[in-house]
Amino acid sequence: MTSDLDRELRKIAERQHGLLTRHQLSQLGASSDAVAHRCDTGVLERLSRRVLRLAGSVPSDEQRLLAAVLDAGAGAVLTGPTAAACWGIPGFRLDVTEVLRPRSARGRTGGLGRVRTTRVLPAHHVLCWRGIPITSPARTVFELAGTHHPLRVERALDHAWGRRLLTGAAMHRVADDLRRHGRAGSALVGRLLRERPVDHRAAESALERRFEQLARDVGVTTLDRQVDVGGEAWLGRSDFRDREVRLVVFVDGELWHAGATDRERDDQQVEALRAAGVEVERFGEFDVWYRPTEVQRRLLAARHRARPRRRPAA
């Protein structure tokens, strides 16, 4: 016969990917003997000193990750490369479970994850992913900055920003929260954010990020993303517009620019922009990925042909 205790513990386990903690069982009124009896009879399985698994629950990544969080104690959250993988940031996997917990948390952990501590973990740095506490994308990027190569962190930041996992305001707020405490990675994040103000428009695709890197590699750092061109007579939205010269750039993905109708529309747009005195350069997806030197040569030539932008009067 199923007891009231068993019904209550199953309710909790159903909300927690089949997991419970000893503290939760204690709150239900389960004595140490009652917990031991359920482990001995196969109702529960011990995963650590703190965490138990309901027998018969389906193992999953979510169960494994939450077990590490629960094992780390009150206030613990997924972070670092584990959180980056959960948020879908390329280059990170779930094979290592990294957890962050407040330095004030008590008790030892059972080794279900790699645990780090922090003095600063405000509520707005924490979100919920599939029922698991996790650092927000902005806090996750900051955590990566303390342990990973700068280029890898920069790619993670741009990807999260471009996919709108984070906003400029959120990233700058997290940076302000943590830089005051001298956290590792502060200098790197500070540099990246000086190049990316709050209203920065991040590249929305890997293709745009690839082109932007090619431009930076030849010293072109004056390109703004996703800018309307044409003024009152709107002529479209450019992928990139140069701040110094009258140049706009389009980076054409094959999916949206391969058809005859697409090409006709693109040609009309280029003609209208050139008639308005704007230099235009279009790059195809294949060239951006596989002919980088040619793309860089054409970009520099287009900037050389373009007229300087008029400076506002002092």
C-alpha cells in the first residue's frame, strides 16, 4: 500500500526530473530510518549524501545536471561551459557539469559536479532552464571570461547577443555588478563591452560574424550592422554600413538570395543605392567562407572608391 509519504515524495520527484534531497524528505516528515528503508527496498537510490533518485525514473541530461545542482546545496546553479551548452552557444558540451554556489552555502558536496563558489550571485543573474537553476546568458559569458580563451569568449558573447539570448543592457549590468568585486575575466569583458555599447547590434548569423572577422583582420572596424539606408526614400536595410565612407555591404546567404526573383530585387536595390551616391558591395556566402582573401581585397577596394561621409558642422 502506498503511504501518504510515498505519494508526496513522488510529487516532488516528478517536478525535479525524478530527484529529491534529504532536506526535502525531512520536510515531509521522513525520518532517517524511513529514508534508509526506502533505499534498502529499492524505492529510492542514493546518488550522494544529499541527493536521491526515485527508482524507475528515466535517466537524462536534465536529471544528471539537476542532481549536481541539488548536491551543491542551497542557491547553487549551473554555470560556465555547462550553462553555455544549455543555452545553445556553439563550442560547448554537457559532458562536464560545472556548478556555482554562494560562498555562504553550508555542507560538503558529493562530487556530482565541479563546484565553484562566489560571493556575488544576485537574483537577476539566475534563470531557470528546463526546471534547473542556471546562470543567465550574460552571467554565463562573464564566467567563461575567467576561464576560457578570449576569442572563444568573444564568439560566445556575439552569438548570445545575435540570438537575443542577452541584451546590451543585461550584459553591461552583469559586468558592472562583478567588476566592482574584481572577478576574474573583468578586464576581458570590459574590453569587449567597450567595443560593444549598450545599443550595439550583434551579427545575427554565423555568416555575418565570419564576414565581420574578415573585415577586422584587414583593419576595417568601422562597419555598423543592420542599418536602414536611403533616408526619407528608404532603400532597404544593409547588412553593414561604413561609418567613415559612403559604403554599404550586403552578405547574401544562399537560402534567401539564390532565386531569379531574389537576384532581380537585389540588382534593383544596388542600382538605386548607387544612384544615390552610395558605393555598394555584395558578397555571396561561398566567397565569405571559402575565398576570404578575395573578399578582403574587394572590401578594401570598395572603401577606396567610396566617398567620405560628410561630417556634421561644428
